[in-house]
Amino acid sequence: MLSRLQELRKEEETLLRVKAALHEQLTRLKALGQMDNEEAINQTELHLSLQGHEEEEEEEEESDS
């Protein structure tokens, strides 16, 4: 009976270590996802900024004509 209890305690310790490792990995993945989102936002802002600049140049060319 005692050895079975010891087995269960070892299994519990192993499961707790696995749980902690998975939690840590999930936290890292969430951080990466947030970085990806920020990068996408920055890319969109850059694209819109460049697009706005091109439209301004076209308007200036049209008004010069």
C-alpha cells in the first residue's frame, strides 16, 4: 500500500512539472502572438502612411497640370 502511495506521489510530481512547463510554453506563445499582432499593426500603419503619401503626390501632380 505504501509503495502504491509513493508511485502516486511521484506521478503527481511529474504531472505538476509537466503542467508548469506547459504553462510556461503557453505564456511564451502568447507573448509571440502579441508581438506578431504588433508587427502586423506596424506594417499596416506603414502601408497606410505610404499610400497616403503617394496619394498626396498624385494630387500635387494633378494640381500642377
